[in-house]
Amino acid sequence: MRRPPVISLTTSPNRRISPVKRPDMVNGMQCRSRSARTGRPRSAAADAAILAATRTALVELGWSKLTLGYVATLAGVAKTTLYRRWAGKNELVVDAVAELFDELELPDRGSLAADIEGVVLQFAAILDRPEAKTALMAVVAESTRDEPLRERIRTSIVDRQKRLVLEGRARAQARGELPPESDPADADRTAALIFDVVAGAVVHRTLVSAEPADEEWVRSFTRILLVGLTGAAADAAQ
Amino acid sequence: MRRPPVISLTTSPNRRISPVKRPDMVNGMQCRSRSARTGRPRSAAADAAILAATRTALVELGWSKLTLGYVATLAGVAKTTLYRRWAGKNELVVDAVAELFDELELPDRGSLAADIEGVVLQFAAILDRPEAKTALMAVVAESTRDEPLRERIRTSIVDRQKRLVLEGRARAQARGELPPESDPADADRTAALIFDVVAGAVVHRTLVSAEPADEEWVRSFTRILLVGLTGAAADAAQ
DNA sequence: CAGTTACGCTACGACTCGTAGCGAAAGCTC
DNA sequence: GAGCTTTCGCTACGAGTCGTAGCGTAACTG
């Protein structure tokens, strides 16, 4: 069962939001003189191995049966090391799943419709992975009673998706497909609405209806959304 | 801690889908001669007390910290009784939450827009309850690795919501707000799509974005959806 | 070199899980 | 009523997980 231990020649950890639990950090600021970090540094390879092991364990066991002890064994790391870096299962899984969303991009496909279809298909492909399926909803469920966890999800997963909406709209406005916004507050509200509609629809299709968000579905969805957006914008402009 | 024990003068259990685990039942059909159920009947009051206690425990503890032992104590019932009726935490919570959706209805408000707004607001009100928030996403997450559980969710929660979509469309077609469907297969696909968009958007808004689906939001959402539907339908009709 | 921090390992009490076994209670049929 | 059947409450149990403490060692800094 025990996998080959991680090669331990390492340096420099803390890629994303530092995995919590650094006694010398307060509010994200280092207390001691900048980078006066003495002592043995944390193994960055261990970080990577733990997050990868977490995803493997999610596929094998699912969320509820996943134990930190098993993840540690899988990563070739002591259980105590895991607890030194993450506060618990929730935080660990959020970081492990967040990496899946690193690949989300918004290539310019020339039209708003094509841009939407492209990003929705990317999002659907990520959600199609078993580790994302079982983990995403679970941590969201936990976050309803855990404000810091919700914040962690927001910054490391949700906001990155939301940025794509803003970028796509800016492009469409530059192309003349959408009218420029007059009221900035109203623009924010609309962007948030569109984000909830897009992300919510894909998630619901994939996880609740348990059917694939394939090209045909994405085309239908995009058409309705696009007609709704341009039509509603035209209404408002009158 | 121990609540007053359930009044035990009872009869006739099995309101919804019989809570599982009846050794004399196979595939939902009784094996012995019809209704030859001899012996002491299960307490229906205990069923109700258990489901209510489950919701209370969800509010107090959330999904992950909820234990069947605590639910049993809260309901004034032995833990073994609980295990005799439900296979586990997942099934119990699905039944407990499903009752929340009993109140979903679709009163005729005279127009498609008003009908959509009404049902979305109802759905949002249910999702606003803490027990629904923490439980719904959790069981959906579990269902990604548990086909029977997914089926249970589908029949006792999802399908009931979906029926409202079909009913709303039929009304709108009767009013002439939407064109009648020609291809029945295409009609099914469109209904499923709309359902995913509506339910997904509300869930995402409430749980992921963690902001209320209030009247203003619902109005904006309905406008986009309605324009998208009627516009796209008009496009297709050409 | 001394000082500091991270790591692997072992062990621990506390808790939950799901089940088994028992006697008593609550229905039904004859 | 007697007799049968099933449920109920209760206790007890082994198995497994949790999160932490303590220790000796490894890695890096000045």
C-alpha cells in the first residue's frame, strides 16, 4: 500500500494561498523580517504529492469515505505532516480541486457565441472528472456552515471562473455584440447573474441530472442565453 | 437531552417511498399474500419524529457532523430502530429534505413571466433554509458514487421540480405565449435544458455565491430566460 | 558551529459506526 | 382469551477514524 516516498530534496513551498497553519503568519503577512525564514523549509514536493494523492483518493473512495490517514499513506507522507499544513479535510480538498481549474482559459474564438461555447465546454470537461464531481458539491455543502471555507472556495475557485465572464463581456462589447454598460453597479449585478446562470446550469446538468454537457447541449444552452442577453440588453436600451 | 418519547399508539407507516429495508418486500412488491402483514406495525409517529429530528440535527450540526446516534436521541428513538428503517445517513437525509419540497406548487398567475417568478421564488425560499442548504449539496455529492441514491433523489426531489417546468410550458402554450412543440423528443430536451438552467441558477446563486435570490434577482433572471426562450423559439420557427 | 523549523514515527483517548442479542410491547388470527 | 409475528428499547461490542503529543532525526540559516 505504501507508495514510494517523495524525493525530499526540495525548497520553496506555498504556491497558492499558503496552505494555512503557519504560526509565523498573521492575516497573510509574515511577522518576522521578510523571508527571514530560518530552519528546514517545507517540502514543495510533499505539497504536490499530497494534493495529487487527495485527488486519487477522491476517485477511489469519494468524499465521505476519504480519510486523511489514507491520503497521507498514498502520498508517502506522515499523517502529522498533513495536519501541520491543512486544518482539515475541507481545506485540503478545496486546494486539491482548485488545481483542476488552473487550465480554464478563454481563447478568443471571434464571436461571443463561440467564446461562451468554448468556456462552457471547458468547464464541463473539468466537472466530468470523478474527483471534481464528488468533491466540489461536498465542499460547497460544508461551506454553508463555515464562512472561512466559503471564502477559500471563493478566492481559489469561484473568482477565477467569474473573471472569464467579465473578460468575455468586455470582448463582446469591443466587438459591438453587446452595448457598453452605463451603470457600473448594474453591470456588476448582471455579470454575477450571468455567472450564476452559466455555472449553475452546467453543474446542475452534470451532477443533478447526471447527463453529459455535450456539444449539442452546450449549443442549445448558448443559444438561449445569447438571445436572452442581447434581447434583454436591447430592451433595456430602448 | 432525551426528548419526550414518541406517543406510540400508531398504525400504517410508509408514506413516501417505503423507507427501505423491509425484508418481506422485493422490488417494491410484497411477497406474502397482499397486506398479510402480521405482527406489530411500524410506528408512523416514529417516522415523522425521526425525519423532523434529522432536519433539526442538520440545522444544529450540519451534514458532516450529523450522527445517526444523535438523531435517534433527538427523536426519542433507539438507534437500532433507525438502522432498521434506513440504510444509512444518505438515505435518511434525502427523505428528510424531500419533505421540504412538498410545498412546491405552481399557481396560475396569468402569464409565463409571473409563473416563472413565482416558482423560482418558492424554490429560493426552500433553499434558504439552513437544513436544505447543507443537506442538498451533500447528498448530491454522495450520489455521484451511489447510483441507487441518485435514483432516490431523482424520484423524491428532482422529478417533482421538473414537473413544474412541464406544467408551466403547457400553460404558456395554451395562452399562446409559446408555440406548440412539433418534435416531442426535442420538446423533452428543451424542457430538461430549462430545468437545469432554472434550478442550477437558483442553487448556484444561493449556495455558491451565497447571496439571496430575492425579488430583484429573480426578476432579472426571469427576463433573460424569457427573452431567450421566446426569441429562440421564434428563431426555430422560421 | 548553534539555532530553528520540518519531518517520520509511535502511541494515545475520545468518538462514531453498524450489528448482535435480549426481553418486552403491540398488533393480528384463530 | 391463546398463540404467532414483528417491532421496539436497551446494552454491549469490535472496528475504525480523529486529531494531538512526544520524540529523535533531517534540512537549512547565519
